[in-house]
Amino acid sequence: MKKTITFACMHFTVAFTVAYLLTGSAVVGGAVALVEPAVNTVVFYFHERVWKKFESQSKDQDSEQQLSSRPEQTFASNEMTLAS
């Protein structure tokens, strides 16, 4: 949790500093520092959902390829006998 809090503080500081340096306004810098991380958090949530779906599809394709690359067991007709 400490790492998350320190990262959030760093993120707010960077957002504020960049906006302040570009605009010269502490009000704009403060607004950007509050809005940008909030928007970024929402975007990250949806990014993770899409990424998990992508990974799931990728894993499904990998397992299909592994199954199709396995040699099939075939028996010659003289190898097969039926027990009576």
C-alpha cells in the first residue's frame, strides 16, 4: 500500500509540474493534477479488461496449436485385434 500511495503522490506531482510549466497557472496545474490521474485510472481499468480478454484468446489459440501439433496415434490394421 505504501508503494501505491507514493506512486500516486509522484503522479500528482508530475502532472501538476508539467501543466504548470506549460501554462504558468497553478489553478490549471492543480486541475490537471487532479483530473488526469482520475481519468488515467478509469482508462487503466478498461485497458486491463481488454488485455485479459486478449491474453485469454491467446492462451486458447496456443493450446489449440499444441493439440493440433501432437502426432495422432494410428494403428495399422494388422496391429489391432479384438478380444472375444
